[in-house]
Amino acid sequence: PVHSLQGNVDIAHVTFGYSKDKPILKNINLQAKAGQTIAVVGPTGSGKTTLINLLARFYDVDAGEVKIDGRNIKDYLLSDLRKNIGIVLQEPFLFSGSIMDNIRYGKLEASDEEVIRAAKTASAHQFIKYLPNKYETIITPGGGNLSQGQKQLLAIARAILADANILILDEATSSIDTKTEFEIQTGLVNLMKGRTSFVIAHRLKTIENADVIVVVRNGEIIENGTHHEL
Ligand code: ATP
């Protein structure tokens, strides 16, 4: 079993389609060195989500290969692979339970102190401490009693606690108030530090700070470079 992957990712000549007759991704080549941030940008429907979902093997490629640390991802146990990939989506999965348990979701053995430390690093502690029951506040189904931004902060805290070296992030597009926006930005910087991160980026800051920007159009990478180069 593999415990911790470093996070060197090599996507080589990858082609993929949800049905055989209609390729969505065509000859994708993309490398990320351990710790780098890759911002993936492009119009809606261009294949950004499809591309990053291949990393966690939600689907398998039709041709080409995806390697992590030099090894084809099909040669890892799926559970080992997924343990090494943290996922932060626009609409995180939240269940009816306490804030504490929701953050702990990815690492059940974590102590309360570890959860709180992760929340502080995620910049989530600020809002949690003002909730009526703090970390014991119960989240209603789907997180209805939390704002979109607060849900994102919990997802960031969860990913920090789970401590995977590879991250898949879908940056929120919804409007979020300035203070929460700042907290999310701080949390994301702390989360992404030292981890290989693939971000479907909407914020200019994220794009500017990325090591590599990849522009996807119609299932192909049409540009690949730094913010300075592009
Ligand atoms: P957005 O910015 O809107 O999220 P995207 O760039 O992430 O778009 P994808 O979600 O990867 O694009 O979609 C790429 C193409 O694949 C689209 O034509 C979409 O309709 C199609 N597609 C996405 N998911 C599926 C699926 N589960 N089954 C079939 N087709 C799909």
C-alpha cells in the first residue's frame, strides 16, 4: 500500500469521452511538479472538470496515461489513490451533524484539537467561534444554515485536516462578501502551500499566483504557461 504520494503528476496523450463516439478531451499533455499550482481556465463546457476528474479516476482514460510519481494511476489501489487526493468543490458535501464532525469527515481519528487547528489554518475559525454553539453547532441538511462562503471554508478546513498532497479545487463563482472572500483566499493559500493543486480558477488572484496556467478550449489545451508568459 502507498501511504503518501509526493504529487508529481504527468498527463500524457490523454483522450477521453463519456461515450466512445464523442471525445471530450483530445491528446491532453500536462505536467505538474510536486507542490505546483496549476490553474485550469476555459469556457464553460470546454472540459476542465472532466480533465481534473480523471486524476481521481472517476473515469478512466480511453488512450494515453495519467501518472503520479512515475506510476500509472491504474496501478495504485483506488483507495490509496483517493486518500492522496483532496477535493474541494463549489458545493461541498455537508451532512446533518456538528461543524466538528463535518470537518473531521476526511480523517475520523482526528482529535478536537486537530480539527480546531485545521479550522484556524483554513481561516474558518473566525466564523465558527461566533456561532451559537461554536464547533458543536449542528448543520442542517445540505448546510442550509450556512452561507456559500462558510461552506467553502469548511471544505478547506476538511482538506487541510485530511492532508493529501494532491488537490482538486473548483473555485466558487458565486458572489461572496468581501470579508469571507478574504478568509477563503487566506485559507486556500494555506491549503495549497506545498501541495500539487489543480484549480478550476475563476479569481484573477488565483490565476496570477499559479505556477502554470492551462487554457482549455473544446477539449484541447490551447495554451500552457505562466501568467507572465501568456
Ligand atoms: P464548466 O465551466 O461549465 O464547469 P467544464 O469546462 O468543466 O465546464 P465539463 O464539465 O468537463 O466542462 O464538460 C465538458 C463536456 O462534457 C460538455 O460537453 C459536457 O456536456 C460533457 N459532460 C460533462 N459531464 C458529463 C457526463 N457525466 N456525461 C456525459 N457528458 C458529460
